[in-house]
Amino acid sequence: MPRGRKSTLRAREKCQQTRGQTQDHQGAQITATNKKKVSFSSPLVLGATIQKKSTGRSGSALKKPQRALSTTTSVDVSYKKSCKGANSKIEKKQSFSQGLSSTVRSRKDPLTMKANMLVQFLMEMYKLKKPITKADMLKIVQKSHENCFPEILKKASFNMEVVFGVDLKKVDSTKNSYVLVSKMDLPNNGTVTHGRGFPKTGLLLNLLGMIFMKGNCATEEKIWEFLNKMRIYDGKKHFIFGEPRKLITQDLVKLQYLEYRQVPNSNPARYEFLWGPRAHAETSKMKVLEFWAKVNQTVPSAFQFWYEEALRDEEERVQAAAMLNDGSSAIGRKCSKAKASSSSHAQ
């Protein structure tokens, strides 16, 4: 074999060997990366990002939670007060609709635009406590998209659940009527303040989730870091949630959904958040984890460490309820015996 050809073959073999070693090294790096603990540095909803699962990776998506969300949800709203009268109303509607658009590209998607319009209509009906019918929703969707109504309704339902914390439920199949139900029993249909704003339930569920993920107690610094990533800032009025500091340190604390206290022995004083009594009564760690999982388009068990803690919490709740029932039954039996004894003495 000619020398030139031999050297060419040797060069190819060496190149293939080097490539194989590089691939093995990269594979080892990927394996090591997959074993790292999940980071929750990014918020899981409202102005952060939702990673869309590719069709070929649905299995792997169930093994670990999405680290960050990649599409902006309705919290990213740029509502301005500079215009007044009719112009202000038009701008408000445009801001609401644009805020619900996931990306610039999705704003051009007719189904996404229709879904955003449907969300706006449904939330107005929710605030006014008016009945919702399929016929009314079809008027919003219009005949040109009537065939796509199920998909549009699905998109709208998801947006309302993860942003506002309300579920769309059918109450009458014959009349095709629906009702919006808040995931928690906040006053005034979740708006907290009578006759003002949109439901705050979605934000509350996010805060409860953050507190849970931080060991059931989150410092004020971590909470604001979390909210800032959702584009909610201290001292800046938000289109949906109003003045955030007042909401989380006064309104939700007064309603006993959050506890806001000074960190023990901190000087200068620092503060932290915990679940309040009503949060423990109206929801659970598992329900909050299910909310976070839905936003990430995965399952609660993907958050393995917190899922195990949520399961223990569920077991403790069942045991406490059983003990309470046993105690009530024992008291009932004693009362029955006392009544029987008193009636026999009377005879």
C-alpha cells in the first residue's frame, strides 16, 4: 500500500478515536448534569417561562420538572394610565389581550388570540357573577373558529387556572352552562378587595408554593426575588394584582392566608413568610404541588423531595381527621348514655 494512503488511513482512525473519546466525555457530563438537584431559581408561573415539551421527550419530562418557563403568561402586562376615557378603555383591553399572549409569534396565532379574548370575557363574567353559556362563548370565538372551539376553550381554561387560580366547570350539560370556581375561598370571588381588580388566587398559590419549596418558611428577600422574576415589583402597581406589598404583607396576612413575622434575633430586623391558618385549612401541600406541576406541564411526583413531604402531610391530615371523628363519636356515645341514665331516673 502506498505510503500516502497509509498515512491517510491512520489519520482517519486517529480522528475517529478522538471523536469517540469526546462523545464519551460529553455523555458523562450529561449524565452528571441530570443527577444535579433541581433549581427553583425561576418562578413557575406568571411572567416567567413555560418550556414546551417536544413530542419525542414526553417520557423524560415526567422524570424531572421543567426548571424554567419559556413563554410569558398574562402577568406580563404593560397597562398604562396615560390615556383617559375611551382611549384608556381600548388600551386596557389591548394590554389584557397582549399580556395573555405567550410570545410575539403566538400573538399572530388565531387560536391563541381567540383564547385570550375568551379569557377576558370569562373574567368579566366572573367579576359580575353572571352565568356563562357555550352560546355566549361561541359569540366571542365567532363562526370562523367554531370548529376549533374545544381547543380554544382548553387554552383559555389553562390560562385562567395558572394566572387567576380559577377553574372552569360545566354545571349543566343540557344547557351547556359553566361556572368559574376559585381554588381557594378568598373574599369577593378572589379579588380580596370588594369590587376591585382580578382574582389573586393564582398569585397566592404561587407564594404558598414558594414558601413550601423553601422549607415551609421563606425570607422576604426570597419572596421579592421570586416576585421580581414574575415582573411584580415592590412599590409598583400591577395591572392584575394591584400594590403587591400591601397585598402580601397586609391583605393576605389579615385574611390569615399568610403569616408575616420578624426573623428571630435579626438585627437589623428582617422578615419572613409562612403559611397562615386559612391556607392550611383551605388547601394542602399536595394541592399546591399539583398546581405547580400543572403549570410546568408535568406531574407532582416529578418534584420528588417535595412530593414525599406532601404525601406525609396528606397522611397526617387523614389521621387527624380520623382522631377527630373518633373523639366526636366518643362524646356522642357519652351524651347518649347520659340521656338514657337521666330518663331512667326520671321514671
